[in-house]
Amino acid sequence: MGHPFSSTHTVPQSALLPSLQTLQLLMLLALTVAVVVVATTRLLHLRTLQLPRWLPLRGLSDLILSPQPEQKAIGKRFMVGVANCLAGVLALNVGVTLHLIDEAACRLLTLAALGTVGVFYAIMRTGLNRRFSDPALTEAQTSATILFLAWGYLIGGPGRPLALLLLIVILLFSMFINTSRQLFRASVLAGGVFGLAMASVAWEARTDTATVALQLVYYCVLLLALASVSLLINQMTQLRRVSQERQQELAEALNRIRDLATHDELTGLFNRRHMLELLNTEKHRSIRSGRAFCLAMLDIDHFKRVNDRLGHGAGDEVLSQVAQTILAGLRETDIVARWGGEEFLVMFTDTDVDMAEKVLLRIQAALRQTGVTQVDEALRVTFSAGVTAYQRDEMLTRTIDRADRALYAAKAAGRDRVLREPTDAARAA
């Protein structure tokens, strides 16, 4: 005899099914609403509501995904796939509670799917994915998803079309993260495993002509969809290739514009405008650090005679060769610019006037031994130079003016020489 109160404590299992079914439906609905809300806010660029600062959302995101931006981006894409996976699993379990799907088969698929998701998550969260050529593991995830969708189709009963719908969604989503070859392989895999699943369903219902015909129709529609996706993938690949080519051309054009904005086209040296920017930067650095720098103004001697006798083409060769000779005689930290015409301005960083003068004399000696044009290989040119030191807190125009006055003094003294112009403080002393 049973316990007299046993009837009050025993709940029939059939009574639990409606509550379980309701819970699963609510979970599926909540997941759907969450994904739709996130997608809508991102697509419409809506700003989410201001949340209390005490909510550790950023810390929670770093904990679940990763504090590293690249890994977090990969994790977010992975979570989109997980949401679709959970939706499919929940749909299958709802079918179980409605007695439309075999419970044992659904339980096995659910455990296998959750286990696979856990493995992928562990690989990404621990950073092991960075050891692969594709850290996002996109092809592996896509292949696993296709296999589980085909499995779900096999046991899905009346809900089998949901697997086809999710398959197309996954392939379309993969278009933007997979290569064309990866997507082609995924389409071939989908056609193969879904063909086997549909053939298995048709074989089990071989006595039902309508079911067999319906599976054939499903497979034809699937092949048509896969072919359409493949064509779309090919078009996307071409558009991506054209876009990359345009971006490369744009980058080259921007580099060319940037180079033209800062360099002299003939000599390859910095131009006057960019040199002024560099001088201003060096001035502020000198004020902060207390380190001195010097300026030297150089001018090619009798350059007009070269143009008049040999032509402007030879004059351009002379300018280019003199520029390269000056550049070769400087340290990496020193800067030379074409100041205008046949004039050059040199900035000697962390250098006093004595050292700058020695460097200029050494460059002069090298230039006397250098051929400067193929029109007249015996031609040799010289330059005159004026050098001065920057005086703390003075305007750069005053420093440049002193170097210019020293240059004119060198010209007046007979050319082919280096003269220094004292600072205002030294002149006053």
C-alpha cells in the first residue's frame, strides 16, 4: 500500500511538460529579442540608454570575451554564431516537448553542440586561436555549424525548414569574414551533408511518396540557393578586389601628395614650408632641453653661369648632385632643405657653431672632387655658406637672417668659404 499522502506529493511528468515548453519558448523569445535589439541599434547607429556607472559592463565584457581589442572583436562575431546555434537548439527542444522530435536524438545533438561551442570558446578565450593563420577560426566554425544544421535537419521533423533557413543565414554572414575559397568549400560541404540528410529522411519515408518528393524539392531549392550564394560570393570577391585596388591607388596618391607637400621635387630634399615646421619643432625642443642647434645657409657659387653656358637641364643636374653631396656629409639627425633657387638651409641639431663649421668645410672639400653634370664631366662647383647658432627665445626669422647675412659676407669675401655670424648676445658683448 502506498503512502496515504503520496498523491499530494507526486506530480505527473505530463504536468511538467507545459511548464518546460513555456520556459523554452520564453528563452527562445528572449534570445530573439536580444539579437534583434542589438542588430537594430547597430544598423541604425542608435545610442543605447545611459546605464548606471556602477554596472561593471566593460569589466564583464573583458572577462567573458577578452580585454584585447582584436580578440574581443573576434569574440563578438563568435557570439553572433552562438546565438544562432542556441536558437536552433532551443527550437529542437521545443519540438521534443511537443512530441514532434525524438528526445534521445535531440539530447545527443544538444550536448554535442554545446560541447563544440565550449571548445571553440575555450580556444578563443585562452588565446590559442592566435597560433592559427586565421585567429577567428572562421572556416572551422562554419563547417561545424553546417554539420550540426544537417544533423538538426535529419532529426527535426516538421521543423526541418528552419535548418535550411539558418544555413542560408550562416552562409550570408560568412561572406564578410571568409574568403571566396572558404565559402566555396562551405557551399560544397552544405550541399553534400544536407543531401545525405535529405536522402536519409526520404529513405525512412520511402513508402510516403509526398515526403520523398518534398525532400527532392527541398534539395533542388537548396542547390539553387547555394548556386545563388556562390554567384553572390564571386561578385563580392570581385568588388572586394576592385575596392582593394582603389584603396591602394588612393593610398599611393595620398603618399604622393604628402611627399609633394613636404619635399622638393627636383632634389628630393625637404621644401621650405616643411623645413619651417621642423625648425619650429626643434626650437621648442631646444627650449625644453637647453640643447643648442645651428643653422647654415648655403648658396652655389656662380650658378647662373652654369645655366647660361650649359642650359637649365644641366643646372637641374647640378642642383640635384649638390643636394646629394650635402646630404651625404651630414649626420642622420641633421636636416637639409632646398630653401629656394640654388640656396639650401641646413639645421645642425645638438651642435655648436665650431662643429657645424667643420662639417661644412668637409662637405665643401667633397664637392670640389665631385662631378655634377654629364653635360660637362669636368665641371666642378663650390658653395658659400653662413652659419650661426640659435639664441634661446629668439624668433626663428632672426636666426635665419643672421645665417643669411653670414652667407652674403662669405660671398663678398671671395666665395667658396664658410663664415659664421655671431649671435646678438655675442655681438653685444
